[in-house]
Amino acid sequence: MSQPDVAYSVRSASSGTLKRTITSMRNHHLIIDSPSVGEEITSGEAFFAGVASCGVTLIEGAAQEMQIPLKRMEVTIDAFRPTEPGQVIYSHVDMRFVLQGVSPEQGEALLDRYKGG
């Protein structure tokens, strides 16, 4: 018997302040701003935080599954996009993984798993 799909439900609504949302997941609530406001976490930061967090948790899980002694890791994302109004396409995104406690070969194997290889 196959396992059910994982379901996520996220809701984002107007906050009453232009370009600011209240975003809810389960019992957690975040205030997320448009990058043009930027007083709170911005939508781009929230998006890339999810991607970075996913990188950490996927590689940690793969290390455990593959019995690789990963002690600690971090993922840093630097994303760049033009500042012209209405421009939402990123010019480039750099993603850096730092893995501690593994050999270079083990690190490559973990990154290959992350990349779907």
C-alpha cells in the first residue's frame, strides 16, 4: 500500500498595510513584506529560506540513510535581481553548502542525492 501524499497548506492574506501580508501555516503566522517595503521578512527571503532549509533537511536525512557521519551543515543562498520596478526575474542565485564531518567523496555523494542524482 502506498503512503499518502504530504499536504501543505499556506495562506497569505492582506494585512491592512499596503504590500504587507499575514501568512499562516498550521498554527504559525508570519508577517511578510514586499521587497519594496522591507521592514519585515520579505517574500524573496521567505522563499529562499524554504529552499535553504529544504537543502539542510534533505542532506541530513540522506546522510543518516547512507550512514555518512555528517556532524553539521549549513546552506547559504545569495540571490540577485534587478531593482527596476516590476522586475521579478533573478539575474543569478548562488547556493553554497558547507558540510562538516564528511570526506570530500561523502560530501559529493550527499550533494548528488540533493540534486536528484
